[in-house]
Amino acid sequence: MAVRTPDPDPDVPEEPAESPRPSVNPGWLSDIELAEVRQRLPLLYVEAVPVRVDGLGVVTEVGVLLRATPTGQMTRTLVSGRVLYGETLREALFRHLEKDLGPMAFPQLPASPVPFQIAEYFPIPGVSLFSDDRQHAVSLAYVVPVTGTCEPRQDALEVTWMTPEEASSDAVSAEMEGGRGSLVRSALASVGRLR
């Protein structure tokens, strides 16, 4: 049985075979494709340290996500996720902030796409400060002020707002997965809030 493809829309011009524009495919990979890619290539991620700031722009609180691992262990983490094919860093950052903090968080994205740190995650602990047993990943990390109400979605159970001193403590660092406690300390140092 032959499968007929739909006729092209007459109102939409056809793209040349080697169009510089990205495909309309949003860049999603199936679980199988993602597992295969993770075995062969480092993946690009963005991470955000959500903060609340006062009128002078001084960080007063740091938002940390609480989540349960597949084994039922409670851990703390940051907003993070992959950058999709054809997606800008700003788009990826906004998408993951909205996904993890909810649509009413109202993140104030940085004017520059330059991260405060680049974190390299390895599946083998000890290669760097950061580890992820699923993959080798490179993450661009940003401090992002949020002004709205945060209601976590996806796999996050809650957003805990802490003072910079609490967020950079050894106790909170020990609860953070993959070395992200070090990333929080770097974030606070980058905005002059680590003592």
C-alpha cells in the first residue's frame, strides 16, 4: 500500500534543499535516540540560578529546586535542560525557567548571553567538580532574577528560597546533585554575594 504525502501548502513557499534556516522540527529526540547520542557526544545544556533582588539589584534570595530521584532520594538542584537544535541560548534558558518555575515566574533574562561559568559534567566522578552519570554534558550557567510567583512543574516538588548564606552552606551543598553546590557558590561569587 502506497503512502501519500500531503500536498505542499500553496501559501507557504518551499525551502531550498540547503536552506540556512533550521528545520521546523523542534529538535526533540526519542528516548532511544537520546540514549545513543549521550553515548557518543557531549550535549549542550543551560542552567539557571534563580534569584530575587532588591531595588539596587543586590541578590537577597536564591531559589533551589527540591526533587525526588527515580530511586526516591530527595535532592536539591537548579533549573537546567538541553539546548535544542535551532534554539538560541536565550530561548532555551527561558523555556527551562518556565518549565521548572512555572509561567508566572517572570524571569529577567540577562542582556548578554555570556554565562557566569561553563560547567563540564562527566559520567565518571572526579574528572571535574561536576558529574552526571547519564552523559558528558557542557552547561552554560546563568544567574537569573525572577520577579513573579514560582510554582514548580515537571519533576520539581518545590522551590525553596534561601538567603545567599544558606544557599552557599556546606549542608545545602551536600544535598545538591552532581556538584551543583559548587555552581551555586560560583553564581553568588559572580554577583558579589559570597563572603
